[in-house]
Amino acid sequence: MKPAMNVSPLILATAALLLFAPGSYAAEVPPGIADPDKALSDPIYHDPVFWWRMSSLPKDVFEPDPYFYWPPAVIKGAPGPFLPAATTGMGTVTPKALEAASAWAQSHESSALVVIHRGKVQLEQYWKTVSANQLTNGRAITRSVTPMLLGFAVADGNLKLDDPISQYITEWRNDQRGQITVRQLAQNVSGLEVTEPLPVTQVYGNKDLCLAYCGDVVRAALNYDRTNPPGTRFEVAQENTQLLALVIERAMNVPVQQLLSERVWKKIGASDAAFQFDRPNGTARVMCCMRATPRDWARFGVLVMQNGRWNGQQVLPKGWVETMATPSARNPSFGLGLWLGSPYVASRSYFEGKPGGMPQSEPFLADDVRMMEGGGFRTVYMVPSRDLMILRLGQQVSDWDHAALVNTVIRGIKR
């Protein structure tokens, strides 16, 4: 973070003006947005990508326009047919329940709702500008992707869950942060700091901003201090997932986007998806905002719901989903990259001892609900005992209820 912070306001203003010039990328961004190709060649910048992003902020930083995901770390797919739709009158969930789920989702600012039961699509509905095959931002659903990939590193014998991360993050070999284990990173009990939320306009000392915008995401993730002994406090620190990806990449000597493509994405018939590179041909930013189509998010949910199997083939390592769904010692509502629906709590907190999180009005009607949950209550719900997957994408609302969609659909399952 330090090099970027040494840029004076005058230099920044001058450089920002230089950026507003036509270039090879200009046609792909809205009028008046700085050209990133120009930013990369500008010698005034210490961190050209960071300052390009700061001078090209989208109207909504939580829902950026497509240009802001530049440069994409593409996850190559092998598109195949989507799951079959239940024929009219032959659905396994009552029309009344599906209509109620759809109405509730629509009234709660949803943009996509997909219900898959017993291998068939019972409901697929879109609102606003979202469509079935359009890339959509999964926000923090993304944080469940890297722990899936961790299973391959374990199954292939490249690492053990209780290895200290200093074996792979050599920068911390003589640092107390190197004592954190791989498991503790994945379970969000690393003890690394959770910084106070700062506005995007506050650049100096804003570690989370650098993690999201800087052109070196590894350096940004390594900049977080240890504030608690590992294993003593559950906190969804954003850097945990980014550091976990670094461990996997160094242990397996393969970029995470390639690992996801070859070992998962192509095998489930998904289309191309993308993380965001921190810089061209750099490192994938994985703590947020992977983009995939709603149908491919749904495929991913079905894969996990089926304990890693797809069309009879074991895609994820056998037993790995069960490992992910095993309650962690510090938080029974969180396993290893997955949120767990039991035991019931009125609000699953992202930070131990602090309010806020995932509100829920009543217990789920199944004991084995598992969730991949992201900002704005984007959620992939998976219920293995009912062979049920529900995907909801959309905006955050004040009266959200995590029980609503799941229990509405379960109540409507035909016996």
C-alpha cells in the first residue's frame, strides 16, 4: 500500500487528466471513463491499476458496470445443456409454493430465482436486466469457491489442513502470522485483523480498499496484521480467502482460475466465468465478485448439494463436501467455506460477538441446509436430504429472511 500512498494530490490530479484520453480499451467503457491501457503506460503512477480504478469509479461500487471488472481472469468452461425443466403438470413442487417463492423473491429486490428439485428445474425466473446466460456478480458467494479448490490440494497430497501457512507463504516464515494453519484460514479463525469500514474516497490507510483495487493483491493481503491468536475468534476477514488462494496456488503450482476451470467448471458443463485479475496477467482476486451466469451458479450449487457429484461422476474429491459442512470448533454455523443451517440462530453473525449477519425468522424445515452466501443476500441454498437447490441473486433489503424461500419450497414439495 505504501508506494501508492506517496503520490501527491497534484500528481494524482495530473495523471488522472492524462488518463482521460482515447485508447484501445476506450470503446469498451462508458464515455468519460479513464482508459486502463493508458493508465498502465503512465510512468507517473506508482500503482497504475489502483489509480485507474480510483479515477474510474462506477456509480455503484457494490454493483459495478462490466468495464470495472477489467482485467478478467477467465475461467474457461465447456458449455453444455442446462438441467431439464419439469414438464407442465409434472413438477415435484406445487405451483402454489413456487408462485409464493417467486412473489416473495420479486418483492425483495431479487434479480434471479432458480429452484432445482430432484434434478429438474421447477422454477427459473429473472427480473430487472438479468438473464439466464448473462454474467452476474456473485459477490461473497465467491468466498466458498476457493475452499472447494482446497479439497484438490488436500486430495492430491500437496498440503495438509493443519500445515502452518508459512510452508507456502514464505514471506511469513519468520513472522507469527505464519503460524496460522490452512484450516484456520478456511474457517475464518485466522486472527488477522478486520479493519473498520472506510469510505472508498479515503485512500490513506484503507487496507480493504487496497485489497479490492490495488494492482498487487498478494501484497495487499500480506499487509494485514494479526490481532488475535489463531483459532480464538470467528471473523470473516476478507484477506483470509485471498491468502488461502495463495496457499493453494503455491502448493499446486497452478493458478486458481485454471484449477477451477479444469477440475470443476468444464466438468459440469458451465460457460466461461471470470474472477478479476489484480493487473493484466497478474493474480486472481478471489475474496469477492466472481462472475458467472445464474445457470452456472445453479450448476455449482447442485454439484455441492450432491456431495461433489455431477451426472454420476465424482467431480470434487470424495468426502470433501462433508468436510466443508462439518461445523467448526469456533462457530457451529460455519464449516470450512460453507454456512450451515443448523443449529438455528436468529442471525448468523459474520463477526463473533457483533450484531448483523444473516437474519432468519424460524428454523429451516430440514436439518442439513448448507449455504454459499454473498453480499446483498445473494445465496445458494443446498438441502441434500430433499435433493433441493435454490439460487437467489439480487439486492440487499432490510427485511430479508433466510428461512423464507427454503421453507416455502420445502412446504410445497409433493410427497
